[in-house]
Amino acid sequence: MGTVNWHERAERADLPNQLFIDGKFVDAADGGTFEKYSPIDGRLQGVVASGQAADIDAAVFAARRAFEDGRWSGLDPAVRKAHLLRFADEIERAAERLALAETLDVGKPIANTLAVDAPGTANTIRWYAEAIDKTYDEIAPAPAKRLALITREPLGVVGAVVPWNYPSMIASWKIGPALAAGNTFVLKPAEQSPHSALVLAEAAQRAGLPDGVLNVVTGFGETAGQALGRHLDVDKIAFTGSTRVGRLFQQYAAESNGKQVAIEAGGKSPQLVLDSAGDLQRIAETVAWGIYYNVGQTCNAGSRLIVHESLADELVTRIAEFAARTFVPGDPLDENTQFGAIADEQQLASVTGYLEQGRRTARLVTGGNRVRTESGGYYVQPTIFSEVDNDSTLAQEEIFGPVLTVTTFTTEEQGVALANDTRYGLAASVWTTDLSAAHRVSRQLRAGTVWVNTFDESSVITPFGGFKETGLGRDKSLHALDAYTALKTTWINWE
């Protein structure tokens, strides 16, 4: 760190801009492209191929052919494992290229894409590669002279639509288990973050993945995304993004071939601080990281601080002071920056709209403004609103920006009720030094992940997903392999 001139690298970055279909980089069938602007400074990065229905058809056809002829699903597990390990190695070798692509695309600090996103992507692929020859099928307790085998079979062609906030990592959460299980894959990245998916395609090509096993079609949701969701030869869609678009994919599936749909559609995660909480400074720093990392553009961001009234003033003061020191809006290509840009102009407008609402309905503690406008990029201060009514838009809607809302409570029961009073159920945390309260409250919180005395500690070893309108299905862990397979029973009678 500190030895690379990332501005210079950015100036001469030659990132891939074509579709990747059947092992080759190709233009869109109609030659269409779209302009990609960087949120760092509003500068035109270049043009990227804009896939349409015809390109999705070509990608799905390539994936179907690769699945049916057994070039991937028919490989010995050890051979498929070796392919994916090489893929992970190539991602690792391309770490700086992948990190730069994500920083330029979505304004995430280069320090974070280098330390978290690029290695996390490689590690996920490697973890699922290693799982291939360590998972087993079953034998049921059948009657005498009968053998009942229960095997896990790949589904076929998997389509995935992933968001712009963690584009390579979330893609790897779906690519890893899907390919490990023997499926083939078509990836449609968000139009805001096309380049990291194409860098992954480069790595797959160098690793020698058989043609058609992994395909990438860049473009827009209304065209390429919808075509993938409605395609009659896709067996499953794995989606991460907004609730509205997730429901569209359920609709596309129902109106086409009834394909499986897995959805992770956001969150409004509470950090519940009981009166038995411990070190307030540690809590303040963890709460701040939980909401301000990646400028709040994280689906499980701890955006709702629900704190006992006796602790609220001191805790909020500590959070504001720590945020002012730590999360200073800065140049994402500077390795010292921890707080970068909002992903694009549309998201900036959405976040600033919520800031305006907050000024009318709550008390602004700190932040609340757009800054660094002279850069041409999209930057907002870390913000805290207190005295927030839990029924308000500010407390109920996913802002997807660096905005923390504060609501107080008097009793544990009231705190739990407030924490659960959301249509989302992705994550939550509870802060307490009382072991009984930790167990009691964590069981009552309706969320796919509940942290106790921490926030956002994570690993590929545990499932990720949620309840309620967050969606259905889980990424990560061995359970994700079940999501990309179907159970087959083979009943043998040898009499």
C-alpha cells in the first residue's frame, strides 16, 4: 500500500468492455453500447457493450450446450475442483485490476477493494472448489433387498443478476456454489458496475474453464435482465437487489417456465443497544462502521440505532465524533480514503431526497450535505438523524446511503418490538453484557443474521439471507450448494 499511483493506473486502465459468451469476448449482436461514467469525478470511463435479448439467447444457448454435453457437469469432482481452484488463482493474480475496476465503476475506496472485495471474491471461489469433493449423497433406510439412493443433481443453467455495491463478491457467492454443483452460468451485472464481471470473465478464460460454463452479458435490467428472467431455458435465477426488482423476477418466472427464483432484496437492519450494554466507545465505533462502510451502500448496513433512552445522548455523541474523524469524504483513488463516493447520480439524488425528508421530520445531529462538488463526483457526508419516529419514511425505507437514524426505547420489550417493526429481515444486532438477555433477545429478533456485541462480522462459512421482504434463499455456506441442486431419488429393487 502507498506505492501505487492509482490515478495514473486509472488513466491507462484498459478494462474489458465486450460481452463474454461461449468462451469469447464479443460485441453485442446489434453493436449496441452504453456510456459508463465514474462517480469519482463524473468522467466518462468509456463505452460498454449493451446486451439485448438476442445476446441473452446466445449466452443461454452456450450455457445449455455446455451443460448438456457434460463438459462441466460430467467432469469428475476432482477435475471440476481443479478448474475452480485455477479460476480462484487467476482472480487473485488479477486482484489489482479487479479492485481498480470496482473503484472506478462505483467509487468505492481502492483501499477497500484491494483489501476486501478482490481477495474475498477469490476466497469464495476457492472455498466452494474445496467443498466439491467433501460433500456426500445419501442412502435412505429402505426395506430389505431395496436400495434407495438420494443424490444431488445440478439444476442446469443458472442466471444471476447482481447489484453494484459489491459486484464481484456477490457474483462469487452465486458463481461459486452454482459451478461447484455442476451448473453452467449466465451473469448479468448491474449497468453501474460492468467491468468487474468482465474481469472475472478474463480470469475464467485464463483458467481454462470450458467454453460456455461462465458467460457474462452486460446491459440494462429492462432489456438484458428481463430477457434472462423470462428465458424458457434458464432453470434458476439468483437475484440480489431491490425488493421491487426482485418481485419482477418472481413475475418473470411465473409468466415463463416457473423457474426457481432466489432473492436477497435489501434490509433496514437495527442495532439494538440495551441498558445493559458495555463499553460505549467500542459500541460507537462498531455502529459507525456498520452504517458508514461503503458509504452505507450495503444491504445489511446497520442503519437503525435503537438505543435505551439512558444511553442515547452519550452514544450518539461518541458516534458523531468517531465518524467525523474516520469517515471523511475523499478521493477513492487515494489509499488513505475510507469513505468514497455514492455509486451514481441517480443514487445520489435518492440519498439527498431522504436527507431533505430527515431535516423536516427529525433532528439532524451531524452531516446531511453533499460535499466535494468541485470534483465532479457524488459525495455525501456521514449523517445522523435523532428523534426519528419508527413509523417514518426515514426509519422504514432502505436509504442505501450514509444515514443513521436514532430511536429510543424504555423497556426491552419495546426495544425488540421497534427492532422488528420493519418489512425487512436481513440482519440485526443486540448489545448487552447480560448473557441471558443476549440469548433471549437474539432469539426474538426476526433476521437472517443476528450479531451479539458486534456487527457485520462475516465469513463464507455461514449463510446470508433474510426473512420477510428481504426475500428467500441463502448465499454462502454449504447450504448454498443445496440451492443450486435438486434431490433425485433412485430406488433399486434387486429381487
